[in-house]
Amino acid sequence: LENGESAEAGAEPAPDADVGLFDDVGAIDGKVCTPAAASAVEEWVRFNLDTGAAQTAVPKGWVNDKVTVTGSSEVIFKTASGELVPSEGTGTFVGFGESGMRCRVRGAIADVHKPLVSAHKCLGFGRIAVLDENGGQLVPVSSKAGRAIQGIINPATAAEAKTWLPVYKERGVYNFYLKTKGGKQHVA
């Protein structure tokens, strides 16, 4: 799926294929691996799903502890303050989600304080993000739930769709647009 490759619609990934943010290869002897089964030491690590990030960034401090260096990367990040931060290779973190599914996060190793997972990259590997005020889920498009979500959204009536706010992916960032009434901006 990387480098412009496409996947057959509805096709399940190969058991050991990299599918981007998550790998669905968490089974040993046909059973779902739980974090406890994989390791006697458990630690929950927070990943920020960043809709404003075009690239995934993995903390440099995680190398040799939580992350395996898997290749080179030439990404330069621009922080909110305008500082340019170069990457130092590509790192892969492997862990388990709350359901026990094995998950792999791969991104550019950089001098950042926390891991930032690009929503653009994540969703580009066959996921749908369902978010609300309490959180949400990252759902595989090819799953029964993913197909059901698409089945609800795609045939929506024009009247119903008028109450929705479209979100556009532009250069890896998710944006929505609002226009002012009468060309003037009013701030309350």
C-alpha cells in the first residue's frame, strides 16, 4: 500500500503484511495475543493521533528501548513554533491494543517528546476514524463495521448530508471550511 500501490477492494491483508499503523497479525496458534501473553512486563504507551501531522514521528529517546530502527528516513518536521526538526531514521514500535490485537506503529525518528501518529498516514492504510466527544475508534475499512459505516454514509440523502460538515485532507492535514455571512467576519 506504500509507494502508490493499491489494495484490492475488500481484500484482507496478508497475515504478515505491513498495513500501516496496525498489523492484524496478533495470533499465535490461532489465539489472539494479549499483552500479558507477549511479555511478563506490561506498560501502556500513549500515542497522539494527530490530524494536523502529515508524518508520524517517533521519539528519538525510544530507540533501543521501545523502538527498533528499521530504515532510513529523510523527513524534516516543522514544529508549531516554526522550529525545524530533522528525522534520524525510521523506527517501528510493536505493541498490543486493548483488544489484544498486535499493532505496529512506524514513523520517522525525531527529537520529539511524544509519539505523534499522523491521521493522514493511518487512514491511508485502510482505516476509518470514528470520533466523538468521548474518543473514538480506528476501524478497518474492510471489516464488517467499516463496510457498514460506508454503507450509511455513501447513500445518505441530500437533505441529511446538508447537516454534515465535510472534512478535506490537504497535504496530509484534515481541514474543514466555514464561510462568513456577507463577507464580514464577526467575532463574539
